[in-house]
Amino acid sequence: MASISSQQVLALAKALLDSAQQGNWQQLAQLDRQVACLMGQLGHEPKALAPAVAQLASAHGQARALAEQQMQRLQQTLNKHQDRQEGLRAYQQLEDF
């Protein structure tokens, strides 16, 4: 296994958060897979990597929160469209009557 540096972990943390902030959900999913792979490689991380791993965990949590907020916004938009569709169907039924 190749040695992993703090700089690599911090770069991954930055990329993860940047992708979430930009709404680049495909890239975020790819980076999330990289985080999972990295964490599997690290096992019990060396003490020297602990601060970088903590920052990665924080960035991951923030990215998750941003993704959750976007999902809620999209759900609200979908609900509004569904409500409008129901209203239009009800109106159409009245006209057909």
C-alpha cells in the first residue's frame, strides 16, 4: 500500500467540500467513494494523519449536510409541481363535467 500524506487527505477534504458547495453532485459521489476507499486503506491512521483525517471527516459532514439541503429543496419543488398537477386535474374534471 502506498503511503498516504496529510496533504493528500486535506486535498480530498477540500475537493469534497468544494464539490458540495458548487452542487457538483456527480463529482461529490466520486469523491465520496474515494473517501471510503481511503478510510479502508488507513485502518487505524497514524497519529500524524489524525488532524487531516479529522478535517476530512468534518468536510464530509458538511458535504452531507449540503446534499441533504439540496435534496429537501428538490423535494419541495417536486411537491409543488405535484400539487399543481392535482389542481389542474381537478379543474379539468370540473370542465369535463
